[in-house]
Amino acid sequence: MSTDSRTMRDRMLAGDLYIADDPELGEAMLRAQDLTDAYNTTPARDPAARRRLLEELLGEIGEGVDIRPPFRVDYGSHIRIGARTFANYGLIALDVAPITIGADVQIGTNVQLLTPTHPVEPGPRRDKWEAAQPIVIGDNVWLGSGAIVLPGVTIGDDTVVGAGAVVTKDLPAGVVAVGNPARVIRTVDRP
């Protein structure tokens, strides 16, 4: 791995193994922590200030997005959120790889969107190598409270993920999925 001349940031963004304990990545994470700390302590009565902080933190944010604190990210800049999306208290979005959230998405309390992966082999894991895979959430999705979405997952439009479900693989559009691992239990009527 030492023959690769790319920066750790370049490796990370390519989805390849990288070491997170890197000065450039460390500074980007500190910036995100500063912004989320400020966001999480900004009064609800100051929505304009909250919006400015989200615009500075996130890669893209649509109109009418509402994220209730506390909110935590790794970098923030790899997150894109569509218009009118609502995230209730306690969203964790670890955006080592891109996280794309569509429009009109409903996110329950304490949902986790987790892009990082770690080697199964003990040596590289001990040496602190990691990687990541993107997460894509379609339009009009509902993620129930406590749902966990794992690396590399895409969830189709109009899908409902039940509370506490662990989504380990892609879900098609227009279904209800529950459990650990999440499994489709039915389809939903779509307009």
C-alpha cells in the first residue's frame, strides 16, 4: 500500500483503503465538528443562522430542509440533501464516502447512515486502514427511528424502512422493509 502516491484524501474519495489519521483529513473533520457543534447549539428560534451553518457544512442542501439537533457527521461536505427533507433528533451521517438523500425524505430519531468500512483481515485493520462505500436514499423515503443504513446501500424512491431495521443491501423503490437484516415484507401503492 505504501507504493501509492495519492494523498489519503484522494484514496478515501476513490473508495480505496486509506488511513484516517492524516493531517488533511484531521483538519477537515475538525472543521465539521466545529460547524456541527455550532449548529447543535444554535437556538431553534434562529432558523436563518442554522440554515447558514448547514450551507457551510454540507455539500448541498435543498430548500425547506429541517434537521433537528443533535446532528453529527465526519466531513459534511460529502452529504447532499434534497428539498423538504426532515431529519429528527440524533441523525448520524458518517460521510467518508458520499451520502445522497433525496427530496421529501423523513428520517426518524437516532438514524445512522454509515459509509465507512474496515478490513476483515486483522493486520490491515490493526494498521488503521479503512475504506468507504456511498449511500443513496431516494425521494420520499421514510427511515424509521433507530434504522441503520450500512455502506454501499441504495434505497429506492417511496420505500419505508421500519424502526430499528439494519439495511445491509439495496432496497427497491416502493417497498416496506423491516428487521435485522432488513427484508422486504410488502410493496406500497405508488402514485
